[in-house]
Amino acid sequence: MGYVDAYYEFSARPKITEACDVILSNCYPFWEGCHIDYSLPYMKDMYHQAKDAGAGKKVIITETGWPSEGGGFEGSLASEENFLRYFINAQQWCEKDNIEMFYFSSFDESWKNG
């Protein structure tokens, strides 16, 4: 059994985390205002926070991504270059460290960017 939520919720809700067989974590450095230069270390930290809360349970990154359009949020900026950089960095890290990840989304959805 698993539960999907933001990475920090697994340490905030230990009873739910304890009941899980697998931790299903959403990690979005963009929506926390992270500059693209620090996005990979930030996502690694998000992952490890969920992993620590899970106390050895498998962690799957169920959502992550970086928008290619739509402006910015605090220190983050949506752009095609940043989208591609984040995508490549995330893929390489997950392959190297054998981490399961679902990238969201592979294309811009028209209702999200107006």
C-alpha cells in the first residue's frame, strides 16, 4: 500500500507513513521557488527527506517537472532551456542512483498556460 503526497508530508504525518509499504513522493523545486542552478540538489534533498521519513521503505518520485512556459515563481523561471536542463539532470540522477521517477508532464497542457 502506498500514499501519494508532497515529500515533506511523510515526516509531518508519521502514522500514514508507517502504514505505507512504499512512499510515493511529489517533488517540485520550481513550485518552491528554487533557482534552476540549485534544482537538482534541491530535488535530491526532497527525495532524501521522504526516504528518511520512510525509514528504509522504497521511495518513488511520483511527480516532478519544470514548466517550459508561464513565467516564474519567486526564484524559479519557466523556460524551454530550464525545462530541458531540469529534465536531463533528473533523468541522469535517477538512472545513476536507480530511483524510480515519473516526470510530469511531457508536454504543456493548454489549460495551464493560458
